Amino acid sequence: MKALLFDLVHPAHVHLFKNVIRHFQEKGHRVVVISRAKDVTNVLLEHYHIDYLSLSRAASKPQDMLLELLRRDFGVLKLHRRHNFSAAFGTSASIAHLSAVSRVKSFVFEMDDDDVVPLFAKLTYPFATGIVVPASLRYKKWRKKRIVHNSYHELAYLHPDQFSPDPDVLKRYGLKPRGYIVVRKSALKAHHDLKAQGLEGPIMESVLDIIKPFPVVSSWEREGRYSIEPWDMHDILAFAKLVISDSQTMTRESAVLGTPSIRYNSFVGRLSCFDELENKFGLTFGFRPGEERKMLDTTRDLLNRGDLAEEWQEKRKRLLAEKPNFLKWITDTFDFKI
């Protein structure tokens, strides 16, 4: 039996690692989960009955982010002295810093290209044992540390082997399959989001005007406005007619579920994984600020098409034929690395 640390700093990471955590627990390992009070991270951990220790609250100002990082580093080191971890998993700099001062192996999972998160890369990758990235990702440095896969984080929890959408969830909210639209607005407060633009102001007003004939499921992180319980979101995404978002994660989730989606933010055109989803598989559309007219025209076009669901499910089949179950890849890979 070994002691393993999981550092979950974002709601998406709860989904990414929840089945991995169960796997290692069933193998007899002692798992310690730490979290960060961001959006609904802790709420999800409680819902899935995962014991955790919340080390910090998400900061938004650069100086506060640095203080939060130092606080988390100290907390992680303190926990290691108590539990003597063999390995640490997550998407945080703190687990990499633990490797710098101990023999703990750290494995950092990332979906963003190095040049999109340069500060995170410089603070984290030199110290990490392994950097787990998709084959499509751009990178130039730390090549020997890369552990490359051909999947997406979202296929650790939304692959058909793990997830089957439940239409009964829709009844709780008075929704009908393909009869509503999901609108997701992110907080855009992460360190790499500084000066980033998303769904706000006139473009949001125009979107809401176009989709007025449809019921809207809203998930507005910045305002703390949610139409549904967070653990129901994937069922809702699976049966939506369209998802409109400035969130990277929710766009990928929609894509692997075979739901049409439109993404509008400053990161469009800068992320390698979306080159695949948009250009190779045709599952999603991305628009940058300045491309509002094209975005709104595409939205109208998609809403007027009657064969949308069937076409996107065929596209999803092509994706699943090429992209493996990421949960299985993680467990097969790291059973031998810890």
C-alpha cells in the first residue's frame, strides 16, 4: 500500500480524477485529496463522497495568486511529512514543487499548450516528474518529461464506458431532449485569463436574443448563477440542442458527448486540442472577439438545421474510434509508475 496525493484545484479536475481515485483506493492504496475553493469544486467532492482537505480559496489578483501558491506549497509539504506520499497527481504547481524538495513523484496533467500558460509552465514543469499531455499539444521544452497520450481529459469521465446520459434528469428541470440551449459563462479569473475576453456585454445580449425561442440552461460562473445542480450538467449537455460557451472545458465536454457547440473567447485559434475538435472532427466552432457576426450567423444556421443531433453523433463516433478511454489509459499507465 502506498500513499497517493491528488490536488484538485478546479471543478473539471474532480471529474477527471474521481474514477482514478476510486481505482487506486480499490487497489488498496491510501489516497489523500486536497482541493481549492473555486466555483463548485468542493461541492462536487462532497456530492461524490470524496473526503478532502481544502487548502485555499481561489485568488484573482496576481499578488494574491502568489500568496495562495505559497500557502498551498506549505500545506502540501506539511501533509507529506504526515503521510509520506509516493506519488502526487493533479494540475497544480504545488505537487511539482513537492518533487523539488522530496522524492515524491509528481504527474501534472495539462491540456493547454505551453505558450498559452507560460507562467504556469515555468513555475511547474522544471520540477515535475512527468508532464501528461495529449499528442496534439505544442511544446518545445522538457521533452523527456512528457508522458504523451492520444485522448482528452474529458474521456476519463464521459467515455461511453464510464458515462451513459440519463434522460430522466431532464424531467427534473422540465426540459425536452434537443429542445433547449446551454449557455456557459466562465469567470475568466485564472492567471492565464488576464485580459481575456468572453461572453459578456453586447455579444451576450445578441446571443440571448437569437436563442429566445428556446429554454436556456444558464451556467454563469462569474455571477454564481446556475440553472441546475452541477452534478447534472453532463446529462444536460448530452441532450442539449446547442451549447454556447466561453469555457474550454465545457466545449470539450460537449464535443465528446456529440453535442454541437460554439465557443467565443480570446483563446480561439491558440489551443492545439481545439484544432482537432474543430477542423478534424467538426464537432465545435470557435470565434474570437471581432468575429461576432460570423458567430451569430453560425448560431442561427445551427438552430435552423433539423438533422443536427444525428450528424453530430456520427462525428462523435469518428472521434471515439480514434481517441481511447482516458481513464483506462491513466490506470494502465500509472499502475506501473507509482
